[in-house]
Amino acid sequence: MKIGLFIPCYVDALYPEVGVATYKLLVSLGLDVEYPEGQTCCGQPMANGGFENMADKIAGRFDQLFAPYDYVVAPSASCAAFVKLYHPRLAHGNHECLTSKKIMDVVEFLHDVVKVQRLKSHFPHVVSIHNSCHGVRELGLSSPSERHVPQFNKVIDLLRLVDGITIREPERRDECCGFGGMFSVEEPDVSARMGSDKLDRHEATGAEYITGPDSSCLMHMQGIARRQHRSIQFIHVVQILAAGL
């Protein structure tokens, strides 16, 4: 299978090491991975801000760029969810929007398609799992706590393959961190308080690191932690899975 690697704009600009780790990990598993040049934002910020006409053009170009691939893989639950669920609505029949049917978050892809059973990574630290809203409720990376369904967590399943790691989950394990994209801009005080409360729960686990599938959530909490002089560190889950490569 041929994989197109999609690196979201904020990952490219602020956390390029996450993109590099994703590429290294996929290649280490013997997969055929390409990073198509010329890729841009998936259109999520524009659409969330109410500029759907602008996002539609971006969605069309995105679909065209990634058309040759069997799967499109991204280290971002929120961007993957946006392409999967909202690009078809933006298309309005102007293009086929095939990418929405084959895009996956990297955790989902490794767990459900590749079905990874063994990794060579080593990460001797205590980590607290941050289950992002998009990952839980739109991509099904873990079971939502408000529903009476069998419990599962694909992030934890993969991290259990890492040597030396200790995995913890906070109280209210899938409660929002307060980022929410435009919400953090429009309601900054509420957003910051939600993030601070979430940090309290993560720190209560005794973790050295907070990890998850969304750099945007980690970025939000990291900013609050820095302003409040907290010592806990942040790392994308794919960086842990690729540790030692």
C-alpha cells in the first residue's frame, strides 16, 4: 500500500519533530511512505471560523494532491477528523472528496490497519494519557466515558508495546482541555481555566510527561504549564512510539 503523509500546518510550523518521528516510524515498519510537497492546511481553521467558501477551495486542492495514495496518514486527530467528516460537506459535489474515505490518524492507522504487535522503542518514563475530544468522539481512538460500552484505548494499546514506559490516566480521562481551536480565542479565560484544571488532574497521576495524539491540545496545556511554572513535560504519542529509531 502507498501512504501519503499529511503533516498539518501547526505541526509543520511549531512541532516539526512530530512530523519527522511519524515518517521514521512508518518507514521503520516497512511501509511505502511519501510526503507530497505543496501540501497546505486542511482548511479546518477557516471552516471553524465561518469561512467555508475559502475552506472548500483548500479541501478540493487537498483531495487532488492526495488522490494517488491508498491511505493518507496524519499525526493529528483533529485534522484527520476534519478531513474525514467535514470535507464531504464542503465539497458540495464540486469534487469527489475521495481523501475523506482514506485519511486516518497515525494511531488509528497503526492500530487498525498495520496492526502493530512489536516496536523497538524505549521510553523509561511515567506518562499520563490525554484523550483529545476529536480522537475520542469522532475517530474512536478510545471509548467515551459517558457511554456504557466496552472500554478500549488504542493509544494505550500501542504504548504498551514500548519498553520501560509506565502509563497512567487522569481522573475524568476524556474531559476537554479547553483548547477547541476558535474557542480558546473567543473564550480565553474559560479555555485557560479548563486547561489548568486538566493539568491538575494529569499531574495528580505522578506523570513526568503528558502525551496524546493531538499537538494542538498538548500545545494549549504546555502554554498554560509554562505560564504557571509547572515542571511536567509534553510529548506527542508518535514521538514515544518512535523513540530510539
